[in-house]
Amino acid sequence: MAISRSARFWHGQNDEDLATYLRDFRAGGYPVEHVRRLACALCGNATFLALVDDEQGAAAADCLECGARTLVADSAEHIDDAELEGCACPCGGETFTASVGYAMTQDDEVRWISLGLRCLSDGTLGVYTDWKIDYTPTEHLFSSN
Ligand SMILES: [Zn+2]
Ligand SMILES: [Zn+2]
């Protein structure tokens, strides 16, 4: 395994490591069944500035190539009330690759969303926000990012 746990923070070399980390983190205490790598809907680039509101449960990722903003999962519904703050790695890095973890109910609806980021500077992995999904159906959450 490429993930190093010897350091104070988890480090990963690629998005597979980030997916492993998201599954291990189990946001909300639930097993993460699906992990999807975030890519810019406009240009396909996969490096971002990330912004989150941990209270509202909303997250946005601004593409480093074209500047387009990707709203994570159902964040569009909360973004008007959200106070987004930029994410920063403990190393000070503010650019990331991003993946979204989905915990599912037994009925295969989304129960919990978590946003994992991998720092482009030093590879530190982190879950920067997570939130509960308390409605159905949730299928659109997979197509919206
Ligand atoms: Zn882009
Ligand atoms: Zn870093």
C-alpha cells in the first residue's frame, strides 16, 4: 500500500490512495460504498481550490485550469446560505485533487457525503467536510458532479 501512516498525517500518491482513505475514514460512521473522483465539468481538469462550509454541509471546487466552479453533490441547494472557506493543508498548500465518498442505505440511497482532498504539494490526505443526506431519491447526487 502506498499510503504512509507513519507520519502524523496520512499521505497518498494518487487518487486510489485518496479513495482508500475516504473508505477508511467512514464519515458519519457509515461504510463508504462509492468513491468518485471530481473532474471539472467544463474542461475535465482534476485539480482544484476547494471551499467548504462545514456547518451547512456544502462544498465547491474551483478548477485550477479554467476557473469553473463544481458544486459537490447537492451543494447547489445550500450554496446561497453557505459561508465557504478555502481549504488548506497542514503544509499550507491550497491546491488539491478531490474525491467524493458516498455512504449508502440498505435501499441504495445516499446516506452520507464526504469530501476527500489530496494536497498537490505534499500528498497529505484529508476529509475536509461531510454531511448527511436525509431525503430520497438521491440518484441525482451521482450525476450532479
Ligand atoms: Zn476546468
Ligand atoms: Zn500539503
